[in-house]
Amino acid sequence: MAYAILRIGKIKSHSSATSKTQHNYRTQNTPNADPEQFSRNQELLNQEQRNYWDLAQERIREVGITRVRRDAVCAVEVLLTGSPEAFARDAQGKAQDVRGSAWVQDNLHFLQQRYGARNVVSFTLHQDELTPHIHAVVIPITQQQRLHQGERVGAAERLSCRDVFGPTELRKLQTDYAKAMAPYGMERGVQYSTAIHQDVRRHYGAQRTTQQRLAEVAMPVPHTTRTPSEPKWYEWHNPQAVVARQVEETTAHAAQQLAEANAKLTQLAEVATANALAHDRARVLEKQLATSKAQHEQTKALLAQQQQQLAQKSTHYTQLVVRTAQGQALSPALVDQVRQLQEQQRQRAEQVAGQVLRGPVTEAGQVEKALQQAGYVLYLQPDQTLGVRHTATAVEFPLATLRPNGQQLLTQLQQAIERTQAEQEQQRREKLAQNPAALHAVIQARDTQQATRIEEALEKAGANVWSREALPEQRVTLRVSYFFDWQTIESISRVLDTVRRSSGAQLEESLGHHNSRTSAVRTLEREREHTRRGPERGMGIS
């Protein structure tokens, strides 16, 4: 049975993302890859072969995440493959081309369904090595709010590798991936295993790389001669048996010598493999070192340029403070720069408020809380109106200038609260209708006006009108539910009987529910009649 193999690697820096990008797209030397097989590699998503870091930052900005920790994991590389026996091979042992196969598509579908299609930004098939495998890049964005003291708080979409690829999630990921690969004859490895992925030949070869051990391995197998044994006394009369025994002994001796020689060759092959890998790694490290030196020089030059710009800005800031203290007017260029910064912060605050308004809103304080989390505070201006201040830049602007979707914020806030209340009320009505103890009826009215009058009468009587649906020819369907309550059953039954007699209206209810409400009404009528007449005379004991 073949095994499904899945491993992950965190991407926390631009340099790490660049290294992985260059490796996966073969823009740097890859010793373990066959250049003649590069044409069999395939990229299914990142056709432009953009840097993984740029893809991650673009996706993070797209979901509205503005604050990212310096050490945050911005992307995760996922390796998807199987053990070598899982793939069909030709006579030379080369795996068959899997481009366009169901295995590749199922791997892509597995990741997109689990993490979201927009969070899977790269999906690269490699077939230039011994076993076909896939390198995918996933942005670890979760749709759940942060858990704080037992409650969900904060933004609805967060960047959190700990939540998306935590230990528990990783174990579940291995299990689910094995289930997805079961149609291809793959199964899960041993759960909670302490095994660590390591190349076997490199491991055993590294153990024999000391000079003393290498000398022992390289020593030739000593050749020992063997003299045929003398015939036994009981074999003198049978020369053929003597020859057969001597041939068998000689063959066994030669086989032992050959086995010792093969064992030496195997050990030498392991050492040679380790040395070859070491040489390959050395060449790669030399190239990476040269690249790092060039990048260091570029970074050094860029740092010097930035330090010069910082000094100029510092001088400019000092001059600005002096001009402001002396009451002098600011330059037009500086005024334009301040206005641009103010507009940028206003648009950003507008986006934050708009994101809150698109979700459920139960109180006005939700917008203020979201603005505070994004780095804004509300304050009272001299004209007694509310203003917004960005704490990092000290930029200020009136709250009234925030107009998400082109409308006033307070108007949209009230609409959002009313919409949320209506949705919650509808959820409450639907929950009541799903109660097993509820009685039900369906009414078809001839037009909207008649449906509205019936709905108002039923609600006043204590019934629950939980669905209203417009039909062709101006007809309207009302779905009603109510409970067997002695205080309201008679009023509800009276309205339903009126609907049954109304022109253009139709009432549908089960026989059981109809009998329940009419029987209850008759019982109430008998009780009222009994109360009106009083106790019967002549029935007492004298």
C-alpha cells in the first residue's frame, strides 16, 4: 500500500519567499532536478510566476488586514505527493506524465475547498525529479474571529497560521488528505509518529564519512584460496560424488566472497552518494553566498539612501516646527501633502466602517470599536460634532465625511441596525415555526392589500406569520404558525374562519390542526355558556 505524503513549510520573510519561488520555478540551480524534464513541470495558478511574497501581501491587503506582526507567517508552502510506488512507471522506472490527470485536479480541489480558492495563490507540479509532487502556496487566513475569554472578538477575517495550521489542524489535515487520496491507492501514515523526513542514503552515507571509517570501507575484500578436500574413505568407490561435493563447496566459497564484495560496493555507493550531495550543496551554497553578498551591497546602498532621505526629512521637520511656532503659513506643496494624507486616512476609515455595516449591527458602538481597533479615536469638536483622529499620524477629519457606499454614515448605521433587527426577528419567527408543537396554516390572498390585512389580524390575535411570498397575478402566500394556547386560540381561530369565508382568499391546513383549534373553541364556548347559566338547580342533596 502506498502512502499519501503532505508536508508544510512556513514563509515568514521576503528572502524565504524569494528562495522558494526561485527553487520551484527552477530559476536557480537545483541539483536534484533533471533539466531535460523541466518541460513536464506545470503551474496551474501563478502563471506569471510572481514572487510568493508579493502574492501573499496582495491577498492580505485584499481582505482588509492592515496590521501584520513583523514575525507573522504570511504564507505556507504545502508539499503534496505520495510514496514512489503510488505512481505508474515505464520500463526505465520513470514516472508517467500526470499533467491534466484527475490526481492533480483532486489535489487542487482539496486545497481550495479546505482553505478557500482565493487563499491558494500558487500550485506547481514538478515532474523533473524521481517522484511527481506538487508545491502549493496557501495564505493562512481564517474566517473565525479571535477567541478572547470565551467570546469571539475582533475582525471576521484574520491572518493566523497558528489557527489554520496548528498541531491539531495538521493531524486532521494529514487524515483528511489521506482520505482524499484513497481512490489512488494511498493511505495515511502512522499517526503521532516521531519519524523525521530524511534521505536514507544521505543518512547512512553521512555516518561513514570519517576518514578512518572511509579507509575501512575502501579496503579490498581479501581473496582466500580453497584447496579441495580429500575424498572420504566411503567415497573411494564413487568418484562422481567426490566431484559433486567439491564443486558444491567451491561454489559456496565463491558466493561468500561475492557477497562480501557486494556489501563493500553498497557501502562505497552510500559514501559516494553522500559526497556527491555534499558537493552539490557546496556549489549551491557558493552561488547563494554570492547572491547574498550582492543583495547585501544593494541593501547597504539602499540603507544609505534611506538614511540620507531621513536626514533631509528631519531637517525639513525642524524647519516646519520653527515656521509653525513663528506663525508663518505652510508651503502649498506641504498643504497638498497634508490633504492627501488626510484623504487617505479618511478613505481607510470609511472602508473600516463599511466593512462593519455589511455585517450584523446591533448597536452604534460597533463602528466606534472597529475604528479604535484600526487606530482611530472619536472626539468632540468645538462645534459639538464628532471628529475622527488617526493616532499614528494625528490626521483629523469630521465623522460626517465618512460616507460608505456614498451615503451618510449615521443613516446607514440606522438602516443596518434595523436590517439586523428584522433578520433576527425573522430568525425568531422561523424558529417558532419549526417547533414540533406548533400548528400551521397556509393562506393565499388575492392581492397585497388583502394579505396585509390578514397578516395584521393574525399578528394581533397572537399568531406567527413567518413567511410572505409574492405569486403571479398579484397573489400572495402567507405561512402561519401558532400554539395551542387557551388565551389566544379562539381569536386566531376566528381570524382563520374569516379568511376561509373571504372572497379571493384560500385557507389550507391539515385536518388534525383544524380539528384541534375548532375543538378548543367549542370547549371555550361551552364553558362560557355554563358560567352564564350558573349551577343547575334541583341537583343538590336535601
